[in-house]
Amino acid sequence: MPPRINYAEAFPEGQKAMYGFAKAVHQSGLEHSLIQLVLTRASQINGCAWCLNMHTRDAIKAGEQPRRLHLLHAWRETPLYSERERAALALTESMTLIAKTRQVPDDVYDAAAAQFNEHDLAALMLTIVEINTWNRLAITAEKSPVLDQTLPG
Amino acid sequence: MTNRIKLYEAFPEGLSAMGGVGTAVHDSGLEHSLIELVDARASQINGCAFCLNMHVTNAVKGGENEMRLLVLPAWRETTWFTERERAALALTEAMTLIAENHVPDDVWEAAAEEFEERELSALMLAICQINAWNRLQVATEAPPRLD
């Protein structure tokens, strides 16, 4: 399915600015394995094919277990994720679905603040809004990944 | 309600880079009156007090009719908005609530009809940006400036 629009080509200044933002976020010091879980979880919720393909592949290439990506949908019901990861995932869900949740409740915020110092917590929040932007752009443009049947690695 | 982090203090480089995206949108050529409507509508849907206060105030200062902002959630049921504005508002709602139903073909086609590709890409990014700010300000309980 061809994309509806190539927004990067049509508005290059916007894409350049987004890349600058992504760079600041990814160089924030937050551990990359955690960033990949956050990117994957938000992309699952929003249903972004391009992002799910890209971030699950990147995660696995970087050493993530496929099972931990499969079970992200039900992270609360498994012992597979650390307290730090669980706090990040709860914040990811709360912020991603903000129109439903109407707020980030104190218990979710406090759990995240307990696990992350202020700089890292801000970087985590920016990571969450970054992926929510990429999801929206790719979904709207119907940007569809090519299926490569083989798992990386 | 005021003991959550201050983003600008906690991660200034990240916030500065966010500002870069906003500047790109602001300088894109898309009319500012339209961007303010988009910002107000997304902020209504996401329930961001800081953003709603700021964008409504800015819109009115910029000459927007206050009744259009008050009735904005029901824009479909009025004749108060141009076809171009209606297309942008429909896209705003679909992209804001992206997890529900993505962006249906009729919403996309109406937007593509009204906006050429560069403007449409800028509009998409504008919708993303307000969605980003809504989330950040709600998450940090940023108080609206009510002066």
C-alpha cells in the first residue's frame, strides 16, 4: 500500500526539527533498552505498523528477548519487567491515552519519580511524546513496512 | 498540585529541541489563526488546562471570535467554520484520538483537498506538537496562567 503522503519530503524543515528532537531524547542518557520498550508499548497502543516493525527489530538487534516484546501488552501480569521498567510503562500508557485518563494520577507519577531522577523523568516524558508524534505521522500517512519474515539476529 | 518536575529545569536540551519543532511549524506558512484552532481543539479533547488557557487567550488576542472557541467542540453542527477549517478540525480529532480509529479515508481526503502537500505535512506536525505539549503539561500538572 503506497503512503498517502511523504511528509518528510513535503515539509523538510519539520522533519529536520523532529530529528533534532529525537537526537536530544536519545542522547539523554536514558538506557536504550528502556527507550525501546517505551517506544514499542506506545506503538502497540496507537497501532503504528511502521513503528512496531522498526522498534521491535531494533530492540531485538540490541539484545531484547522477543518474549518481552510480545508480553508488553500484558506487562502488569508478568514478572518479566523490572520495577523501573514497570514505572516507565505505566507512565507511557497514562500519557499515551491522556484523552481517556485525563491526568497522570499521583500513584503513576510517584512510582516514576521514585525510579527516575528529575532529568531522566523529563527525558522519559519526552520519549513518550516523541513516539506519540512518530506514531501519528506514520499512521496518518499510512506508512507501511515491508514484511521481512526473518527475525533479526 | 505543584510538586511535579519542571521540564525546562530538568531537561533543557530536550525542551529546546521541542521548541525547534514548534518553530518549524510556526514558520511553515500555515495560517496562525488555523493553528490556534487546531491547538484549542486538541487541548479540549486531551483536557490540558495550561494549553487551553494559553491557546484560547492567544487566539482571542489574535482576533479570533470567542464564540467560535466556545462552540468549537460542536464545530460540525455549525456553519461558522470554513471548509478548510472543518477539514483541519476533523484531521485534528482523528489524529488526536489516533488509537481509536486512525485517520479514515474520508477525513484524509477532505484534508488533502483543502491543503497542498507541504501545508498538509505542516498541519500534521502541528497536530502532533499540540498533542505532545498537552501530554507534557498534564503529566507535570503545569498550572494555567490565569492572570
